[in-house]
Amino acid sequence: MDKQSETPPEPVHDRAEQQVRMLSAIMLLLAVGVLLALPFVLMIGSVVFLPLTAALILSILVSPLADQLSRLSLPNALASFLALVLALGLFGVLLSAIMQPMVETFDQLPSMTQKVTQRLSQLRGNLGWLNDISATLDRLGGHNKAREVVLAGPNVVEQFVFATPAVVIEVLVTVLMSFFMIESRVRMRERLLHDRIHGYAGLKAARVLREVQDLVASYMATVGLINLGVGAIVTLGAAALGLDAPLMWGALAAMLNFLPYLGPLVMMVLLALFGLGNADTVFEGLVPALLYLGLHAVEANLVTPAVLGRRFTLNPVMILAAISFFYWIWGVTGALLAMPMLLVLTALFHHVGQPNLIGFIFGEPLFPESEPEEI
């Protein structure tokens, strides 16, 4: 009996665990390879992937509005079309509120640039001792001024003329794909719910799609209302301070606030440059930027956390990394799509499960087993 009790168990479980770890390691290596190649694939294929991604995000944002219109006994195609038109119309109104006064403001750009240059020259004169030290170090180091070679490139008009057809085509493709994605949402949902082959998987996929759509749409709608409030306050403040085109500053503040951290920074720099170019003193020129900084501090640290709550809390490092990543591959459009994409990925990982990378190093499964959810 003692010998039988001391005999080791059959190594079937150990072999199965080793096979699972080997498959997990292969999956991990494949995932690393895909992540390394993904930026370059998305960058090279931006003509295809950028409109597709923008259409996907736009369809997620507009689908709740289409559902509300469908409850008014409107046909699905008509409800989808009206929802898309309303969303694009609102965006067009904001864009026109920014662009039309901005074109008029460009007429003042030479005089503002001259004033800002004079202010910077005054500050440089006050710090002349730093310039003397720098010149002395250059002479001691034997640095000679190299001849500058300036390569002539296309001017702004040429860039606009060559870029406009491609931009128009991409916008049209994005709008068409968005419409068909919104219009097909009901059929896709019914197909998943009535799928008898996959059963539970189809029901869970329908639930995941619904919750991802609700999460992203709820976040963007809530942030949109907050940004409209910020834009209204900036408009009133710009009018009180006597700035030109206060509606432009309010609309610009509302749109840039969709870009966390970087958008308010750009807004503050624009207000500072415009103020320095029109005010009589440096302090008066910095007043609009300082007031906006105070408004943003209250909004970002008190209003937004209180309204959004912990459900929408995202890691600031992840936000900045997503903005940097999508800006690198797709420019400004990618930066604007970064937050919705991050929300979609976060919601998907919440349902699918995150890989246990640290635990996998110490012998745990890469994807821990979870009990099936009730739907």
C-alpha cells in the first residue's frame, strides 16, 4: 500500500499543461509580430484602413440615434440616412463656425506676427547675457556657421490643389460605408440572436456589440455635452474680453477638447499667440490663455470626473500612447479617432478577457479560464 501511495501520478495533466503553454507561447509570439507589423500595414494602407476605421467609429456613434428614429415608425434605411445627415450637419455647423471667422482672422496675421516678434525680441534683449554666454561658448568650441541649404517645396496652394481630390474621395467613401454599416446593424443583430449553429457564442457576440456601442456612444455624447458647455463659456469669455470672432473661439475650444491633454494645450497656445499679437502689454496678452487654463483645470479635475465617473476612467498613459500612435500612422484624423478606438478596444478586452502576460511568465495560463456569463 505504501509503495502504491508513493508512486507518482500519471503525467497526462502535465503534458496537457505543457501543450497549453506551448500554444500560448506561439500565440504570444504571433501577437507580438502582428503588433510590430500593424503600424506599417496601417500606414501603407491608409487609403483603405483610414476610411474603414472612421466609418466604423461613425456608425457606432450614430447607431443609437438611428435606433431612436426607428422607434418613430420610420423605415430602417430612412432612419439611418436621417441620423447620418443630422450628425454630419452638426459637424458641418461647428466647422463653418470655426473656418469662416478664421479666414477673416488671417488678414490680421501679418500684423500679429510682427507684434509677437517684437515682444519676443524685447524678451531676448532682457536675456542678452545668455546670448553672450552662448556666443562665447561657440567661439571657444570653434563652431562655424554652416551654409544653409533651403530646398524649394510646393506652396500651400499647390498642396491644397493636389490634396483636395483625394480628401473628397476618402470623405465620400467614409460616408457611404458609414451609411451601409448603420443600415445593416439590425440585420446583423438579428442574425446573431437567431444563430442556431453557434448558439451561446452568437448571443454573447450580440451582447458585446450592443455594450460596446452603448459605451462608446454614451461616452462621446457625455463628453460632447461637457465640451459644448466649455465652448459656451469660452464664447462668453471671448466676447467679454473683446476678442474678435468669439463664436470661433468657443467652437474651437469645444472641438479641441475632444482631444485629451493635447487639444487644450493647442487651444492655450493659440489664445496666447493671438493675445500677444493684439494686446498692448505681455500680461494683457496672456490673460485669455490664463483664464482658459483655469477653466480647463476646473473642467478636467472636477466636472468631467464627477459626470463620467469611474466607468469611463482611462489611464492617461494609454490615452497619450493611443493619440501618439494613431497620429503617427494617420495624422490629425488618427489623433481624433484615438479616443473612440481606445474605448472600443477597452470594451472588447473587458468581455473577451485580457491576456495574463505577467502570470504567464511565472507558469500561469495566458488566458485564465472564466465561467460563462448569463445572457
